[in-house]
Amino acid sequence: MRKITKGRENIKTNSKTFFAIFFVLIAALFIVHLRVLINNLQYEISGKNKTEKELLKEREILKEKLEFLKSPSRIEKEAIRNGMTFPKEWQIKTIIVKKK
């Protein structure tokens, strides 16, 4: 590496050294900036993945509930399992609706 000297005769040498150091510094700052952006994106992606897993789990739960609601036989089995029984004759009331 050349020595930085004082004087007018070595202005070209000093300016070349200055510009070389300047560009190396700019390149290093650019690389650091890119690394920070990459780290931020990694955190954001991991957060999105966690949210996606939670939503997929909730979706599966909702699918199970939908299947349960679609099938009357399942509803009947679940009701009997929970202690419910069919109504007796005297518990059923029929309502007649008259059209006007």
C-alpha cells in the first residue's frame, strides 16, 4: 500500500487512495444494509408462517364442526351421548297455521 504524502505532486495518489477507501466503505455499508433487510424479512416470514399454521389449525377445527353440523345422525348420536332423549308424545305440540 502506498503512503499518503503531503504536497501538490502527490495529489493524484492521495485522491486515488481516498476514492478507493470511499468505495470500499460504501460497498461495506451496502452489504450491512442488505443483511439488515434480510434479517427483517426472515423475522416477517417466520411470523407469517406461525400465523399460517394457526389459521390452518383453525380451518381444520371449523371443517370438523361443519361436518358435525351437516350430518343429522352425528348430531343425534352426540345428543344421546350427552344425555338428551327423544320427546314423549305429551311433550310435542302441533301448531296449525292458517293462511289468510
